Amino acid sequence: MYFLAGGKSITICQGGVLRFFVIIEKRAGCGGRPDGSEAILLGAITSRCPACGTLNRAPADRMGKTGRCGMCRAEISFPVRPVTPVELTDANFDREVRAAGYPALVEFWSPSCGHCIGMAPVLDELARELAGRVKVAKLDVTANPKTASVFGVTGTPTFVLFRGGREAARFVGAMPRAELTRRLAGAGLL
Ligand SMILES: [Zn+2]
């Protein structure tokens, strides 16, 4: 079960659209998930200090703001984290995934792959539910063969989980949402 975290909410400009979010928290021992309202898990955002490397944590309502490193007091920022899958290209892959500062789940997909089209709603849901914790992103292997080749992707969909900018896990083939979630949990992400 999720609960409103003290009635907190934030408004974020994302891709030129103002979006309103309710901040929720998950209580231990309960399953369930948000029931429609777009929501961000409380306490989920982190920012690595550029000066000393300390991983700073902050409540989700700090997103889009700056703060001070708890260790060395250097200025740090908490970038806005997307709630819809990020479209990756050969050009933005390094910036969006390797330098994201938090884990990323990348689906290598192809517009001509029916299984990939079938996974799209699952990716949309995960992007919303994991916002702030995991960046959910998609790379069209047809349009971006260079990156697909770097990672040796030979079939779609292929899901690669990145942590600290490096591949941490890989799942090949379409699967139900529950199975993908189970594998992410198995990789220590959820
Ligand atoms: Zn620091």
C-alpha cells in the first residue's frame, strides 16, 4: 500500500509540459502500487557530489533543485528525473545512460518487432513507477545501429540494466510485466 507523504506535491516542466506529481511513500510489509495518479516515491532521489563523490539522498520534492553535499558542502543538483521512457540515440546514449548518476533500464527495440510494441505499455508503467530510482529508456536498434553493436544486441527486445554506467544485467526476449519486475528485483533494483 502507498500513502500520501504528508500531502507533498511538486510540479515539473518536462519536455515543455507542466506535470503535477503527488509524492507517495511505500509502507513496509505491503504490496500494491499507485492506482493511477502519477507519483514519485518519497526519498528516492540521489545526487553524486562532483567534488567528493559522496552519494547524497534527498526527498523527491528536491527534484530540479540544488543543495549542499552532506560531506563537503559543495553545491550539488538534483536533476529532474523522467517519468516516461527516454528516447535514446547513438548521440545521447552516453549522457543519458552512462552519465545518468543512477541506474538505467534500457530496452533495445525495433519498430518492426511485434513483441517490442507489446512491451511498450509495460515500459511506460515502469518509467512512471520507478521515476527517480531507475531511468527507463528505449533505443531503436534500426535507427541507432552503432550503440546496438557496441552492446552486441542481436535480437529484440533486449533489456540491459546499467548501474554506475556499466552493464549490470541483461534479459533477452519479451516477458510479462511481473516477470520483468521479478528480474529487476533479482538484480537488486526494487
Ligand atoms: Zn561532497
